[in-house]
Amino acid sequence: MRTIHLLQTGRDYFIDGIFWGDDEEGVVMYLKAKGVSPDEIAQALAGVAQAGGYRIQHEDAAWTPESGGGRGA
């Protein structure tokens, strides 16, 4: 299970402490690349707009031993 922290201060986004500026499209592309579903991305953007932060938890297939990828590769 992977946890990704998405924060927003003013118009600027942060993902796991990394500054993304006001590039919402870049945030969406990054989350898609990490395997986050479009529905979860929409929920995260709505949550961060409302509360200033959102935590995404999802299975990351790249890190499972069965996939052959990730840390053990």
C-alpha cells in the first residue's frame, strides 16, 4: 500500500513535500503515472480544494514482489 500526501496552499500544490506550483495538470499527470485512478484523482482534487490536504492510499503494482518490479528488481 502506498500513501501519497497532496497539499494545497493558496494556488500552489505539494505532493509528498515536493513543490508543484499551480500546475494542476502536472499534478494530475503525476498521479496517473503513479497508478492512481481517475476517480481517486478527482476526489483528491476536490478534497484538497475544500480542506487544503488529501491523503491517497492505493496499491502500487510496481512495488509488489509478484510484479517483478520496484525495489527488488
